[in-house]
Amino acid sequence: MSRVFKALSDPTRRRVLELLREGPLSAGELAEHFNVSKPTMSAHFAVLREADLITSEKRGKSVLYHLNMSVLEEALMGFAEVFGLDVSVKTRIGAAHRDGASS
């Protein structure tokens, strides 16, 4: 779990995860969003892969990255529990139902 929090501690890596929420992107497509060198981006990708927050697959000459949402959700739920927040599935479903019913 400490690898996940280390990965999430950097704003560039958080932004990479945010971009991947929309779907898989290549290393080049992700790098376009940042003003850093390719080796720096590769280092960020490595930290995210070590934390199992992203997966990568080789597609021809490029690398395609995918968000591993289950690991991110697990980390965020664990973090919330440390602060005594109830993030159970039942609570989230109830909140979604209330939000939908009030519109």
C-alpha cells in the first residue's frame, strides 16, 4: 500500500491517472500533456506500474497504458477508513440513489 501512496503523492502521476480515466493512452499521448523529458515521464510510468495503478501493453512501436481502477479504489477506501469515513458499497449506492431521486 505504501507504493500506492508514494505514486499518488506526485501531481504529475495523479494527472496521468486522471487522463487514463477516459481510456487507454499511449506514452506519447500522455507525454503531450506535460512539459517534462521522456526519461522523466518514463520514471513516472515506472512508479505507477510498480504500484500496480497502471498496466502497459506493447502495441507495435508504442506502449499503451491502462488505469487499474481496482487498485486505486482499494487504496482510496483504505485511506478513507483511516479517517473513519464510511465508504462501503451500500453507502455509495444509497448516496447515488438519493442524488438521482432529488433531481
